[in-house]
Amino acid sequence: MHIPKKYFHDKSILGLLGLNAALFVLSVANVLLNVDTELNSVSIISYRSSRAIQTSGPTNSLYEFALFAVVVTVVSMLLSIKLYSHRKHLAIGVLGLNVVSLTLCLVVFNALTRTI
């Protein structure tokens, strides 16, 4: 894959890449440090406050939040590199949307693990 020469010289791209990397590390570390399968083998994996419905499942399924963070970050970085030479503003937008998705990943994971 060809990376454009000016990609890593753009300040907005570098800022968003740094923010994405920090949120990625934070969300993966949050999942790995807060999921304890020995303490509780069953946890809430889905919660609907409007209907008061809780779905319980194996605690191992909470690791999917870390997998989500990995997949979304890698795909958004690859897509941003591909789009940069054609449309710079779309490459910046993709990285910005990754910030939003990683933030929501952190919020939802914390909401599920703190409702017990």
C-alpha cells in the first residue's frame, strides 16, 4: 500500500492519529483491566433502560469491545490513507469519526460494567 508523502506532514492528520492512538490504547486497556472472568462468570451484555430488559451472558463476550476498537481503528486508518491523495477532507473526516466511535465504545463499556 502506497502512503502519500504529505500524509504524515499534515498537522490535522497527525493530531487525529495521535488522538485515535490514545483513545485506542485507553479503550483496549479499559476492557482488559476491567473484565474479570474469575470474579463473575456471567455479566450484563445488553441493557435497555426504557423497557428494563437486561440480557446476561458470559463475561468473555465483553472482550468484543476491545476487538471492536482494533477493527475500527485499523480500518479507519487504512481508509484515511487511501482517501488522502484524492480527498483530504474525507480522510480527516474518517479519522474524526473514529474518535467518536472509540469514545462511544468507552462510554458503552463503562455503562455495561457499572450497572451491576
